[in-house]
Amino acid sequence: MLEYVTDADDPRLSDYTRLRDVELRKSLEAERGLFLAEGEKVIRRAIGAGYPIRSVLTTRRWLTQLTDVLGDATVYVVTDEIMSSIAGFPVHRGALASMERLPLPAVETLLKGGARRLLVLEDLVDHSNVGAIFRSAAALGVDGIILSPRCADPLYRRAVKVSMGAVFSIPYARMDHWYTGLEQLRETGFQTLALTPDQTATPMDAVKLRDRVALLLGSEGDGLSSHWLEEADQAVCIPMSAGAMAAGVDSLNVVAAAAIACHGLMRSADFSSEQD
């Protein structure tokens, strides 16, 4: 159903208000149970993953791009100027969609659902980093992701955009209790590996992986907390070159580290042999 809107302050567009105000958006989206998908590809992936459409905001020239998947959804059509005014930035991919959130599974459900390789994120607060890690995990075949209570929202617009919709293709759950969170992993047979920049830790490629493994990744600044480092079965690292270390380059950012570690997690000889 098309509705042409000529005023950026029209109350029908309230789902799209002040998109650059992070705190407002987090509050509004939690209160209304929604998230925003930006761009044709991401919108298609959200719909394909089963998220119901609340509405779509687009311009005339992008109308035909999504008609095959929108059904009878409400589509607000505005000018390019109004679109930019509402969003606060150029919407190069033509459309924004307000989507209904689905209930998250409990951590127990994810752990008992046959997953063998998991990421566990502790207090990553940057939405772009969370989105990029989801993309790497999905691309490399990780079975799921568990978030600590303070981790950034994977369905926040920036996270969804950076992940290119990968947040819709990999199951995830959020811990209720951070302090005892790793106990749940151990109780269901997961080996817990704590990724650290400390070069005295065991190199990732040298670890003998068990049937079920959870890789722990820490926050952007401080890394994993001392509690999780101590609680984990083993601390592991990605070896840095001696030359880089001498020049003061002693670590990778969390996104690069996650991608490399996920590749090691999924490409290990032990894991491959278990699947044969």
C-alpha cells in the first residue's frame, strides 16, 4: 500500500526519526520492538529470514526494486530531500524498512541445538565491530554467537548494514548473567578458548580442538576481562611477526582477530576429520 508523504515531521514516519541519535534509537527500538534495515539487499535478507515488515520508507525511483517482496506492506514514498532530512545522511541504497523483532532464543536453546563452533562476545560496544564479526562468523561457518549482557545490539542499523544482513543468517542469544555465563558452556561440553593478544598464550593453530568449541572475544579496548580469561579452559593468541612486535605493532583490532580466529576454528585438521 503506497502512501505519499510530503512532510518530514509526519507522525506516520515516527519509526524513522533521528537515525543518527544512537541513545534515542536504542530506546525507541527497544520500546517498539523494531529495527531498521537499510538498502535493498539487507531488506530482502531480513524479509527472507522471516522478520515481519512494519513499513518501508523510499523514494519514487526505488519503488520498483522491492515490489516483488513487499506484498501489501505500507510503503511511504518521499522525495530525495525529505529522505535525507529524515535520515540525516544520504540513503544511497534507496530504502529503509522498519521491521518487527523476533524473540531471541535462550542461551540454553542455542547450546543444546547441535552447535559445535560458537563465538562468545564480551562487552563489544561498537555496533560496526559487532556487525563485522557477525559477517565473518557467518561467512566462515560458525554455528552461532552468544553475547554478554552489555554487548551492542546486532540489529542496530549500523550493525545490520556493516554485516550486509549476515546478522539474519546466524543464530545468536544474549546471556542473562555475565559472571556465571561460561558455566553454561562447560555444562554442555564446550571447550572455551580465550583469545588474547598476549604472545605467551598458545598459538591458535597449535590448539587441539575438541568436538565443541567456544571462542571468547573481548571488548575493543581492554580485551577479555580477567574473570573470563581465568575461567576459560585455555588462553590462545594469533602470533605476531617479530618485526612487527619490534616496531610496536603487537596486536590486531578485534574484527581482524575475529576473522582470523574463526578461520582457524573452522579450518582446523581436527574439526575437518570429525566431519568426515
